[in-house]
Amino acid sequence: MALLFSFKISIGFSITTLCVVQAYSATLGHDKTISPFSFNTWSRGNNVSRSAKLSCILSIRGGNQEKMKGTSLLLTPLLSTMSRLGESYVRLLETKPIFVKSITAGIIFGLSDTTAQILESSRKADQKGKLDKNRLLASTLVGLLYFGPAAHKWYEWIFKLLPATSVASNCYKAALGQLIFSPCFTCVFFAVGLLRKGDFTMQRWLRKIQKDLFGMWAAGLGYWPIVSFISYAFVPAMLIPLFSNLCSFIWTVYVSLVTNAKVQTK
């Protein structure tokens, strides 16, 4: 049941996130874009602004240019702002990749745990609206100090190991992520959960890994391989960590709920 649920979630969330990231990449002129008519090539040759380019792509996608014209004009200021922010983000990503990815992961992990706590408190009348700040800080630090740098090194290594972009190569990359990176991340999250409650010992950590790791890993089979394959196949390499961070939001909510529920029963 958990596998089927995570499979359905992964399809919807990863496709939605893919659209956001590819629209974002289109504003920056990356190769892998959503343009149906090689619009990027034409627009670069004709000095078309990036916000106008994305507006036009959205209009073409809608299948009815006249109907979408007003919407595109309304979107232009927003898209222009997004484009400027995106350009700044990518410039920082090029000059300080680990720093930017770590900050991004920290923010997303913090938001994930906040969401998880809101969901938990909604079931308990006496805890409504209350946030465990220590737990929030711990989750943010996992993203900031572990997931951001680790994801950067992981993708750097995986692209050196498997530089090809074929379907087979993308499947191998996704499989390695599920076999190596995912279990490591889950084990770190378990350790942080125990540390936060003051219950950490090596014995308890190993016992928790033995008890819960396989179940979490099996649930992830319906989510991360699909997310990984989509990212390797369709997302520009520079933006894959951003895509993964966005997709990790919903997964981290799930991991936070499961980890903290089980820690509290210890």
C-alpha cells in the first residue's frame, strides 16, 4: 500500500516539479527545454527576451494563442522577475555550488518538517499551532550540512561514472541512487531523530536501522527511482540538484512523520 501510494505521489509531484524546473531552465536558455518547436534557437537568434520566450512557449503549449495572449501579457512581469532571480541563482550555482545547494536543501528540509509538524498537530487538539523548534532546526541542519553537500558530491560522482545519457545509463544512475544514496540519507535521518530526543547510542541507532530501514527503502522504491530517472532524462545537469531538492520536499515530510512518530514511541 505504501509503495502504491508513493508511486502515485511520485508521478504527480515529479511531473509538476519537472514542468516548473524545465520552464525555469527555458528562461535561462538551457538545452533541455519544453519548447515544442526549437523555440530557444530561434529566440536567441532574434534577440527575444527570456520572459517573452517563456510566455510564448506557454502560449504555444496552450494550443490557442489568442486565448492565451492576455494571460501571457499578465505573466510577463512575474516571469521577468523569475528570470532575474533565476539568473542570479544560476550564477551563484556556478561560483558557489555547494553553498547554494546546501542553503536550498536546508530551506526545503525546514519547510518539509514544518509541514509534517502541522499535519501532526492537526490531529492533536492540545498541540494545534505548536512547532517543535529543536526538531525544525535539526531537520534544517540535515539539509544544510548533509543533504546539500552530499547530493552535490553524489551527482558529481555519478556523472563521472556514467556520463552517457541513454535510457540504460539513466536507469543505472537511478538504481545506484536507490541502492547507495537513499539508504545513507535515511540512516542519517534516523540518527538525527535519536540525537534530538537525547536517545542516541550506537546500539539504538543500529537497532532502528535494522527495524525500519528496509520498510522506508521499500516505500522509496515507488518514488525516488521515478524521480531520478525523470531528472536524468529531462532536467539540465546543473538543475538536477534543485529538481531533487524540490521533489525531496514531499518525501522528507513522509520521512519526518515516520521517523518522529517512531522515535516518540521509544
